[in-house]
Amino acid sequence: MRESRLFKIVYHLLDQGQTTAPELAEKFEVSVRTIYRDIDALSGAGIPVYAETGRNGGIHLMRGFVLDKALFSEEEKQEILTAMQSIKTVRNINSSQTLQKLSAMFHLDSEDWLEVDFSRWGSKEFDNEKFELLKSAVIHRKQVKIHYANSYEVISERIVQPCKLAYKSSAWYLKAFCTKKQGWRTFKLNRILDLELLSESFPHRDFPKPPVAPQREYNQIKLRFPREMAYRIYDEFVPTQVQVQDNGDLVASAKMPEDPWLIGFLLSFGTQVEVLSPTYLKEALAKEAKSIYEKNKP
């Protein structure tokens, strides 16, 4: 807590130029004596901060002082700029020129070597607008009305209280308290069909940690793919799970849950997948493919 306040004091002085101990005490909700102890600690750490008495006195930094001389190593500065660069797809970061300001403060060039875009193909504007609105709702604790398509093909209207945005396994999720269900829920952003930021506020609450579930043991699945499917195979499997055969075929082995999702996953490869084991999965896949054929045959 104290380290955070010390940093904020330095940044405040960089921004304002000069202040007083009573002003800092009021701003950070501590005593004046605590502020003077903080000033002594900063001075002892090598930051040229001074307290002068008199009519025009106050607390200030030595002219020409820049933040990078005391608080961050070269590696830490680059890590901060990289983190900012990695999320500059969010509009407010671009429009406020936060990246440029940090670069100037650190006396470093912001090299544009990294680009991250979490929007889907053909929907950049909508996805980024959705992300920006939800980000604002999380920061300002505003309720949001959404229409959500769940995994059971039901579209419902919800009023949610956003807690955080999370990125996992190539998809964004919203963790929020659902007023309809009166419980915490995780919503996949791609399934939020539309949303509206509401004026109602809500108190801060931390998203509960999930209970530790018992480790489930899945059966080993072995699949064969032709070499031209390599681009897709390495999207879905790690290299240690894939063996390249003499003829170029790829055999992937992994423990996977045997449920409807797995059948749909295998069907997404069309005729380019062959189930080597287990046999009952091979039969289940063939049965589902036959059912699809019967339903769609001319």
C-alpha cells in the first residue's frame, strides 16, 4: 500500500509541479506526518524531492527530473510499453495517446513491433465497440443489459453487473453477476448479440474463486489427418501430441472428453479426419455423419 502511495506522490509531483503536505494528506487520506515520512523515504531512495517552508514553499521535485531515473529498470519500462502496445486495439488507448505519453516520460521510443487484435474477421468495429462498452461498465460499475445466446440455443435478456473481462483460449469472456439468475456467470463475448449500458450502479464485489474440482481422467483419442491439414492440427494440438508419419500423415494423440462437443469437433474436419481409436468413437462419428447425410441429401 505504501509503495503504491509513494509512486502516486511522485507522479502527482511530475504532473502538478508543486504541492503541499496538507494537500497530499487530504488526497491520499493519511496524516500530514505520514506525508513527511513518505517524502523522507523518497529522498532516501534517491528521488530529488524537496520540502520548502515559507509563503511560496511546498513540496516539489528538482527541475528536469524524469521518472525513469529512479523507479523503473530498462526491462521494466519495456515491459510496460509492451503491455500497452499489446492492447492498443482498445480505442481509448489510441485516442488518449497513453502509449506516446509513457514513451516520452520514459525517454524511450515506442517501437510498433507488436500488434494484437482480438476482434473476429469482418466484425472489428462491432467487437471493439462491445469490448469498449463492457470495459467502461467494469471500471465505472454500471449495469448492462445484454441479449445472450447460450450453449443450449436459447437467447435470453439479462441484466448483469460486470466484474472483469477475461481472455482464455482464443476467446474473450465477461465475468459478471446476473440479476436474473441471482448468481455469478461467465459470458462468452461472441455470444453477446447486443448490449446496452445502463445508468444503474452496483457495489464492488470480487468474482468468487471456483471450487477445486476433482481431476477427471479422460480416455486417449488417436486421430489421423493428411499432411495438408497441418495448419489446423497445430492450432488444436501441441507439437508433443502430434507424430509425423513416413507418408506425411499426422497422427494426433490426446486425452479428450467424449461428449457431444467432441463429435462436433471431429465433424469440423470433414473427410480429413480418421479415428484410429477407440473403436466406439469411430462408430459414433460415422453414425452422426450418416444422420447429417440423411438430413441433407438431395
